[in-house]
Amino acid sequence: MSYDVYVCRFVNGEQELLDQRILQEILAPYVTVQDSENGFLQLRSPAGGGEADVYLSNESTITISHFGGDEIMNIISDLIRRLEAVLILPGGTVIVPRSADRDHLPENFRNEWSVVVASAGEEITKAIQAS
């Protein structure tokens, strides 16, 4: 995919920090290039299941771009599930890993945006293609 998506965590409508320990645990095995000064990671699946550029601009938002491939999409799915986060797509779609996560979104996301439940990489890919 050639556009940016964002990983954020919300609790009671407020954006919260992402657990950096979980983030590193999930991403570290796939990092092929790292620029700590600029918060950049390039991920690549060892089995040829895709790649992604990840930007850790602050402790509450992750930007993912140039991503694709089954394994990478499963990594993104695992990331949002374990961080209890959501994936925000361009154009007003939010992907949540569990339907109960909808309750933590800001009110305008719940009322004005399309909220899609996707608990696996393949489901996220389908939601992105449909948005």
C-alpha cells in the first residue's frame, strides 16, 4: 500500500501512550533498517511475506507506509490487538481488533467515521481495499 495508516490507542475517547515494550517485542524480529534518530524502522518478513516502513514519531502514534504482504498485515493485526490500539485509515475509516474497542474511540470517530472490526491481517487488507 502506498498511503499512510496510523496506529493509535484510545481510552474513554482520549488518546493514550502506546506500550513501547510491546511495540518493540512485536516489531524487532522484522527490522531490517533502523534510524533511531528519525524514529524510522523498515520491516521485512523473512519468508517474503511483505514489507513496511514504520515511523515512531512519538509515544502515542505510529505511522505505517509502503506496506503489504500477508505476514506484514498479520504483524499489523497483532500490533493493534496487543497494544489495544486501532488503525486509522485515510478518508475516515477506523479499524478496531475487537468490537468492544469501538467504545473507547472519540465520539466523532464513533458517530462520523466508518468503524470496521478486523481481527486478522486478511480482514484488515479487505477493510483497506473497501475504504
